[in-house]
Amino acid sequence: MAIGIKDVARLAGVSPATVSRVLSGGIVSEKLQQRVCAVIEEIGYRPNLSARRLRAQKNDTIGLIIADIRNPFFTAFARKIDDEAQKNAQRVILCNTDENPEQELACLRLMEEENVAGVILAPTLSTLKNPQILPSRRPIMFIDRPPIQKIHDAVIIDNEEASAKLVNHLYGKGYKNILCLYGASSATGFEREKGYGKAVKKLGLPSFSIPVKHAIGEVERALQPLLSGIISPDALIVTNGVLALKVASLLLKEKIQVPDHLALACFDDEPWMQLIFNGITTIAQPIKQIAELAHKGLTRRMRETKNPINHVVLKGKLIIRGSTQNIKDKHPRPYDLKIL
């Protein structure tokens, strides 16, 4: 039989109301508090938090819906959100969508069933195009991908500007044939590819981008024109860290030397990027700042629903490493490589 608050009260020799005050942090004497806590510890009582929140008409739970828990960006972001929630005596329910609109809808339904106080969401492309599917009864904070319609708060980085930083850096190092490999499953990938396209056009360079999904073998298929020598860029931009790891593994497997044969730049500053190719040049996202602002903004919105919608746009930081050294300092390229 389940142990209840009345059992704790009986064993501690106090009233159920006193036990309730102890559990909720109310005013009780230190002696009574110690007695009640000792009984709770002895019998292993665990309060029903859902029932307590219902009775108090208070919800301290935040929903966090991310696109891909395997992506180190989202892993680090989720950890930081949980840290912020714990500081504020809040709970977090985490869901993963895998960029699947149906899974995202299931996650949103779960948040409704759990009656969360607010949701932090990395939306799928489908939701960005059709925001009306989002619940209107609770605050939603967008992260990583901005809503097309300014009807929800958001904390994002300027993806187009970040891509332009990479293009301009490569151009300044002497690279003129820059290929872009971008994630085709998310709005982030399309934004970064768009920034790349604008930047190379402004510089009068050829534009060549290849979309790719995260399925096994997709990166090798997408880069087959490069591997076979049909195309021959002198630099490659990859729009997220998950793809970058697959690309780096493929380049090592095919013995394509970076940067001698191909310069490499990407997004997301992950630890492994410092271990190969004399370090990989990348755009670091301010994950800690994004999480802190997203949590703070959602918490404010939960209290003050009538405030104006707020979009915060942060900058990515360019970290220059050996994978994009000056082209004049590189070894001659193999004779059979062609120029775009």
C-alpha cells in the first residue's frame, strides 16, 4: 500500500497540516521539522508533486523540445536549461523530435497533458511554416530557429551573418572556390546556406552548395562529386557539428589532406575539432548565453503574458585554426583536381 502524508503525520506525532508545511517550506519549529524529516527518510516517503501542484494551482514545470539530442549543441543547451531551472526550483520535461513534425506534435501534446507552465522549442521546418499548430494557452520560447511570424519570443544567433564570416575569412586566406554542405532537415541549415550564397555572390565567387540529411551514407553520397574529381573546391563549409564530424571522418578515410588539398570550416566548437587538421576553423555559438536568455525570457513571459514579443539575436564567434591556413602556405594540390 502506498505511503501517504497521513502516515508520516501519525509516525511523527504531528498533524498532516504540519507535514504539509514542512514539505512546502512553511513556518514550523526546527524541532518539528527535524522530526518530520527523520520519519520521511526512515519510511522513504515521496510526495506526489503533481497532486501538490494541482492543489496549489501552481506549476513549476518547463517543457524543453529539442531537435536532436545527439547534436552536442542541443546536449549542452539542455544541460544549461536544466541548471537554470534547478536554480529556480523548477522541473524540466525533455523531448526530442529528430526534426520529425509528427514527433514534434506528440511532444507538444505531452506538454499539454503535463500542463507545463511554458515551453522552450527548437521548431521543425513544418512548425515554422505553420505556427498555428502550437498551443496558444501557454508561453513558447523559440531557440535556434526564428519564427517566421513574430508571435513568439525567440533567442537565436544570426546564422546568415555567421556564414558570411566563414566565407569572408576563407576569401581573405586566398580561397576562391568554396563549397557549402548544409543540413537539409532544419531551418538552421537553410539559413546558413542562404548566408553563404549571399556572401559568395557579394565577393563575385561561384556559388555551389549541396543539401544533405543525417542518414547513414548521406554525407558520402553528397560529396561523391568531390571524391570522384568531378568538382574540385579549394574550401568546404559545413553547417553543423554533426555533419562536420561525418565529413572529417570521410576526409581522413579518403586521405584528403586538410588544408593542403581542401580547407575546412564549420559551425559548433566541439572538443574533437581541436584534435585533427591542426584544429578546425569554426563558428562557436554562445550556448550558455542562449540558454540563460531563453530561460529568463520564458520565465518572465510565464509571469507577464501581455509584454511585447521579444526577439534576441546573438552573434557567433569565429575561431580560426589550422584547417584554413593561407592558401599560399599550402602544398601544391594534386594534378588531377579541377577547379569549379
